[in-house]
Amino acid sequence: MSGTNYQAFHNEGDSQQTDGLSVQVAGTVPPVGFSGQQQAPRPPNHGQYQTPVPVGGAAGVYHQQPGVPVQGKAEMMPMPTGIPGCPPGLEYLAHLDQLLVHQQIELAEIFLNVEFENKYVVKNSLGQQVYFASEESECCERVWCGHQRGFLFHITDNMGQEVLRVTRQFKCCAGCSWCADNDHCSLFVAVESPPGTVIGYVKQTQSWVSPRFDVLTADQECALKIQGHWCHCQTVCCTEDIEFKIFTNDLQTEVGKVSKQWGGWVRESFTKADNFGVQFPQDMDVKVKATLLASTFLIDFMYFKHRKKNKNDSPPFYLYGVDFP
């Protein structure tokens, strides 16, 4: 991938065997009822993104792996049964018609005003965690390129298994909706499930005012279209959701939407964390549902991350893919 060299990380588990006893490694959470008795070691998860994720961001707060439940903090969606022909891990989406994508607040970003790799919790309408998404990107691109950087999102289920991978290449001069009529000037994400097998794309398309995207299959056939409003302003005086409506390929029928939700004055003013909602028909193909989930990351980076790049600056006005102070 141009501009970014991604590689998978290896984790040999969270426990070690010492004299027949299971010893917890620092930075992990002992299971409920742990008494120091002998336990079977966890098998290694090869090829997964296993960097521990700080919870809360404060000193002394424990860490845990992406997608693993925070005991006493989050409720997990029960694991569904397997579905023939469904990529492993996407069974969660089979009976859902809505997803909530909540970005975690990084306290270090607030005080240091430095961009860190983003992390999102994906929940169902009941508030149960379905997936955990963690960004992997180059430090220099985050510092110098900001929201235009390339990224790789690892999306894991509640067992810590990577079920989705969302990739965007870094492009120096791209994103302007006027020029998005070719692959060199338009931004897009590729969606893989399982990692290494492409199941779809979300590609920016040319428009004069309103943002537009095509939701493509693995064969790059257009399955759905996404259209947003030209104004992306959201303040204490205008707290309505900013909607990106999902249409059939002929633009005749609205079948869902991607919504940037108002997170409250404090969250919107002092943090870079955004909340999104995705709605779609329950009987939609799980691969298309997963591609729509990936569209939230592309939309977030293109239209909302730039507005919070400096908490001390007044929010810029964004139109046609260009920042105006």
C-alpha cells in the first residue's frame, strides 16, 4: 500500500504458566472469580492486531485487548450460530438493522493536541458491543497529513478475532468532490472479510455540492449509493443528526442512512471523538452491511476529523472537499 507499510502483530496470549499456576501478565484483567488456581493457557492468535487498548486513558487504569469485554463496563452481544456461506464473524450482522459506532475518547489528545490512532466500539440498538475497531496508521502521516492519512482498521469480534479489515490508501491530492471522477482523485476504502478476501468497496464519486459515494461489491459492481447534505455544521444551536442517505442503485428508493450524531457540547468541543449510526434493512446481505459499516470510517475522516484537528482553532467551513478557515 502506497505511503503506509502495514503488518500484522503477534500476541502470545495474556497468561503465562509458572510452576503449574496461571500468572496474569501486568496490564490484563483477571476473570471473574479468579483465585490463582491452575487454568488452561489461551492459544496464541496469530496474525491479529493485538496491541493493548487503554481504557479511560488515565494512569493506573487497566488495559485489555481490542474486542474483549470490559468486565462490569460493557455488555456483549451473544455469539450467533454459524451461517453457511457467511464470512466468519459476520453472523452478528445477519439479524441486525442498525449499528451504533462510538469513538473512544483519548484523554491524551485533549491535553497534548496530538492525533492518536482512533478506536471505535460498534454496538447494536440494545447497546451490546458487537465489534471493536482499532486504527493502524503511520505516526508521520497522522502528524503531517491529519485526516487525509492512509489507514488500516482492524475490526475484531468479542472474542478478539479479526473479522473485518478496512483499508484506505494515502493520497496526497484527493478528496475534492469536483475532481472525484477518477481513481487518482477520489478516496475509497476496501473491505476484507476474512482479512485478505475483498468483499466490497466504498468509493467517492464526483459531485458539485453534496458528497456522494458508491457502495461496490467485490466485483466493483454498484450495489448502493450514498448521498449526503452539503452542509456538515453541527453546533449547540444545530444539534440535529447529519445524515448520509443510502439509496438503491437507481436512486429511487431510500433503504437506510449513515448518521453523524450529536455527542453533546463538551464532547464535540473538547474531544475528537465522534458518534455514528448506521441503518439498513435486516434482510440485506451481510457483506453489504459490513461495507456500510466501513463507510462510517471514510465519512468520519473526510468530513468531520478536519473540523477538530486543533481544539484551539475555530471550526473551519468544509465544502467541496476543501477546508476554509
